[in-house]
Amino acid sequence: MAYSIIGQYVPTNSIIHRLDPRSKTIAVFVLAIVVFMAGNFPALLAMLGGAFVLAAITRIPARFFVRSLKPVLILVGFFFIFHLFFTQEGTELVSLGALTLYSGGVTKGLFVSLRILTLVLFASFLTLTTRTVDLTNGLEKLLSPLKRIKIPTSEFVLMMMIAMRYIPILMEETKRLSMAQAARGADITSGTILSRMKALNPLLLPLIVQSFKQAETMAQAMEARGYRMGAERTQIRLLTWKKADTWTLVFTGMIAAIILITRS
């Protein structure tokens, strides 16, 4: 849990780090749609290869990505096994009593797993290369037209960014509490699944209490700094749209068009 990529920012001063958060948000949103619309392995593998190229451009250590994707690999493995045993398409490969494995299940399970992995990689670039403040400002600018229909976009974006930022903090707190429980003789890493779930009870209550304390502390800090719901606020860091941002969206649009043309 200590190596989750959600909510973390890794400063490397790459060209992707210097892009406007609005252009990165739009590009990631478009790429996520394209990943879901990719209908064959060549297109999906091309998207996955592009994700690896972007990872190299960001200059974020590969070791960080490998260790960060471990929780995602569990989800990917679950979807692969689910399709492997429950998708009855194609030719029969192996019969295991009541369960029969088909070639379509292997193909579809692998395809869905690669799609999830590619999607998570693209989404991670947004938080790994963008400061939370800049990402909040960018999303607020993109959603600003919704203010005309009385939608509190500023509060919604702030709430989302705070939640995202607190994910790694809660994970660190979980790790600290688990180490404290282990020092007191609690064992949550061995035994059956049921025994592990029961062993988590002494861990969950302190974590919930600590989460409420942190939320209260943040609320008091925001009030002390003059935060008011619905009030207009100025920004210390002004967003600047550059030529690189325009070319980023043009290049993203070209990729989307190519994938959509070759999706069948």
C-alpha cells in the first residue's frame, strides 16, 4: 500500500511535467475513451506501448511504476481468471470437471487485463506529473462553464482533490497502525482469509477515528485561512497555455483517429 501511485506527485521536470494541467486532463480523458474503444490486440498493444514511451519521457524511475502497479496487478489477475472460467467462447482447451476452459476465455481475459493495465497507466500520469494545486486549478477551469447552471464546480473539484491527496496519507497511516498492532502480537499476514479479516478489526477502528481527526484538523485549518463556500478565490499559480499544450492535444487527436479507424 505504501507504493500506491494514486495521489502522488513525482517531480522530475520533464516535458510532460511542464504541460498545462488542462491539456493533460483532456489528453488523458481522450486516451481513456480510446483505450475502451480499441477493439483488437494490435491497437491495444500500441496504446500500451505508448504508455511505456510516456513513462520513459516522464523520467520517473521504472522501479517506482513496477512497485506501484502491484495492487493493480491483483485486480488485473482477478478479471483474467473471471473471464478464463466464465467466458464460454471459441474452442475447448481443457476440461476440469464442472469447469471448462475455452480459447475465447483466454483471449478475452488477456484483452480485458491489458485494457485495465493501460488505462491505469494513462490515468497515473496525470497525478504523477501534476501538482495537486495545479490539477485542482486546471479542473476548475475546465468545469467553469457549469457554474452558469448553478453547479458548485469549485467545491466539487476541491473535495475530489482532497480525497485523492489523502489516499497515500491513509495508506501510510494504515501501515503505521498495522506495524503497531504487529508489535503487540497481532498477526494479519498469515492464516485463512476469514482469520485475516477478523484480525483487521483492531486496525479498522483506529484508522476510522484517525481519519475523522485529520478531516477535522483540515476543516479548522481551512476556516482559519478564510475559506468560505462559494466565495471567489484568487490563485497564486496562474495557468499558461503554451504551444506544447496545443500540439499535445493535436497529437492525442491523431492517435484517437487512428485507433478508431483500425478498431474493427
